Amino acid sequence: MNEETLAESNLQVSHDGSALADDVLSALSKAPAAQTLIRVLILSGSDNQACRSAVAALRREQDTPRRRRTELPKPPVILLITDSIKRIEQCRELVNDMLLWPEPAGLLDNRIQVLRHWQDARLELNMARDALAWHANRTEREHQLVEHIFRNALSRNYLDYPHLRTYLTPVSKFNGDLCLIAPGPLGNIYMLMADFTGHGLAPATGALPLSQAFFAMSDRGVSVAEMVTEFNFRLNRLLPADMFCACFLLELSANGERVTYWNGGMPPALQFDHKGKILQRLNAQHMALGVLDENDFDSRVTTFRASPDSSIALYTDGVIELLGHKLEFLGSDALESLLQRFPKPEDFPEVVGELEHFRGEQPLHDDLSLAILQCCATGLDEVKPAIEEISLPFVFESRLEVSYLQRLEPVGYILNALSQLPRLRSHRTTIYLLLAEAYNNALEHGLLKLDSGLKRSPEGFAQYYQLRSERLAELESGTVSIRIDYDADTEVLEFTVTDNGAGWEAALSAPQSEQSFGRGLELLKQLTRELYWEDGGRQVIFTYQL
């Protein structure tokens, strides 16, 4: 085979030296200048040897593997020109285009131009493919790195806690939901269920600072209110304006009898007994984390006495919004029905099976997270100090005027001061609950004259806190005094909280469990040794044994 290069038109020609070749070369010499290389193969029907040689060379080129993804096959584009139908049949699978000679006027130039455009497009496609492959490999590597970081960050997650059952299914590799559980220093246990906006890598990045804070504060036995305050502070600074984190955080006491929780934007958790009866719904009473700044954030918690052998189901909206194979959403009623049918811990696989059956082959549209915690003794040991702590007696006293009542949540500040004392540090959750209840009673009922009866309905609950905000902003006079006496010999704390309001007759009778108010008084009675009011309800005094 003869080889010729038409440099100006960038054509590489292989031909058999026949009269056909002379005729085609004469036509190709008139082709316009171009940058894209085109190979032209000219085979006449009379030279069988040249044809066999050309076909063998083409097959060798096709069988030669590319050394790099960016190396194009050689020749890039091959145009066969022949005067024989037989040659077209022989080379059909080995060339990119074919032209039977003689061609109609102008067809050769048009065919070469089309092949040049096709070759340019193929080159761009190859470059785009290689760029996408590079980015895909880089993204996969970054995902592996982030996955490694998350795996290490969540290595302390106590999902193997014997009294916990979980069903956690993300839409993608990274879960926008977060289920964390960690033991506290007093044999208590903390549990967090969170749902970031969206799903995948972007919302999952918010889980890193949240989980770090959760485990660190659990180790110190920090109160639920302090935890959510810190969580909100971090996420408010970290997350963009269009992202937030719905969160449910609870603490279960070592004996399994006391539950303290904060619900910000999550579906209502369900407390149910061993027969499947729904005892109460722990509704959201706060905004999600990361929305409000620290001055507007409300960290108040709710505490109740857990019924023996009861459980609490926490879940994200991905569960109740699960789309089934009949294109219907699961809904909260169906979830409650499942828990009523399968209330025992050993029944949890049945609950999961029913959810999977409902979903069928329907793809997930949101992360699924369901966790059920038994309200029983945790069986976790209290962390004992390595060295016997020696405490000094002390007296703490603070008198809060209107300007401080309007600007600050003083309980947190007082608790931070008390927590510097080693002997009190492990009791900070209980101290917070007691002090917050007494302070809020003095402020809301003594100075602001609010009626707890408003909390009987969800609408009244919202109205209660709206009135609280309005009356506090309008308050012109009033004080709340807090005094704490510690007897180091008996290890007893005595709290005295006094206001100069109109007085408040505390309802000392035990409230009904389904009421949304009055539980704080019940909590005071359960946790204190002595509890009494003086001066027409303006002063409450109680003691707490460490």
C-alpha cells in the first residue's frame, strides 16, 4: 500500500496505486485546509492483494489497546473510497464511512467535512468523559475521606445499648438523620434523634460538630437544657440560612423512672406501655436548632415520671412520610397502630418488616430513622471519681432586677458557676431541673401572673408563651432572688427562691399525667427532701441531698 499526506488539507491517504487512486487523489488535492486529521483508504476492486493487506492492517489497529484513556484510536476517522461493492462489504466493520466511486458532484468534499465535524465531536466527548471520570474518582475519594471521619466521630455511639432498638436507613451513602446515644456519669443515658434539612453529604456535615458536642457533654453529665443551648449556638453559626436541624434530645435517669426531654421541630415521640397503649405524645414545643440566635433560643425542658415497662419511640418525618408501593404515605396513625400491634422489644423486627412490606419496591425519598428506648433501669454504673472529693460549705445569692430578668436566662449562668465545684458537677442535670422550675414559677406566676391552665391545649400552650414574652417585655418592676446554701457535712443543698410579686398559691396535689402543666411541681416533690412555700407563695424553699 502506498502512503501520501496532503498537508494543507490534513488528509492521510493510503492507496493501491490504481487508476482509481489517481482519480481520487486528484479530487482530494482540491480539498480545503483543515486542522482535523482524516484518513482516506482507496481500494480498487481489481487488486485483491492490496485489499487483504489493508484489511489486515486495520484489524491490527483495532486490536491494539489504548495505553491511556485520553489516547484516541488510530487512525482517528477512516473513509473508504472504492469502486467495488465487494470491498465495501469486506471493510464495513473496519472503517467509519464509505464512498462508492465515482461520486456525485461535490459529495466527496461534503463527506470529508461531515467526518471532520464528527471527529471533533468525538474528541470533545472523549475529553468530557475523561473529565467526568476524573471528577468521579475525586468525589469518591473525598466521600471515602468524609466517611472515614464520620466513622471515627461516631465510634462512641452506643447503638448496642441493650434496651434500644433502631431502624436507620439513609437515602444515600450519607445520612441526613442522626441517632446518637451515650451513657452519662450517673448511670443515666442520653439519646438524640436529629434530622437535618435535606439528605446526603451536605446535611451530614452538620452531624460532625453536633455529635462531638453530644458525646463530650454526655461525659460531663450536662443537663438537656445546656446541651441544646450549645447545639443551637454551634449550628446557628455553622449552617447556612436555608439549613436547620430538627432535634429530639432526652435523658433517662439511671433507675429508668425519670425522663427529661427537649423537642425542637421533630414529630411527637410516642410513649407506650407493654400492651401497646399510647400513654402520651411528646410534642414539639420549640424551634429547630440553628434557626434562632442565642438570645431568642428557648432551652426549657419537660420532665415526667416514666411508667414502668413503658417505651419511647423516636422517629424522623421520613418514617411517617414513607411512600408505599400503592403510592400512599404511611402517616402517624399507621405508625401508632404498628406500635400497638408490636409493643414488646422482641417484636421490633416485626415493626421493621411491616415498614418494608408497606414500602415494597418503592425507592426512598427521605432518610428513615426509628428508635425505641425502653424506660427501665439502665444497668450502667455510676462513674466514681478517682480521688475522694473534699467540699467546702458555701452560700450563693443573687438578686435579679427587671433588666436582668428581661435579658438573661439566669439559671444557666448560676449552674455554670456551681458546676465549677467538683462535688456538684455530676448533679448538674438535677440541680438545673429544680432551679429552673422554681425560677420559672417565681417569674411566670409571681411577677407575670400567668395562668398554667392555658396549657391545657396546644393553642393555649402557644398563647401562654406569647403572653410570657409580652408581659416580660412590659414588666417595669419586680425582683427574683435566688439563694443556695450548701452544708458540706451533710451534703445537702438548700434552695430559696423569692419574688416580690402578688403571690401564688402552688397546687401541691399531683397533676394528671396527660396534663401539659403542673408536672414541674410533681418533679420538685419527687426530687427534694423538703418542699414548702411561704409568704403567700412568694417564696419557695426546698432541699436536695447529693
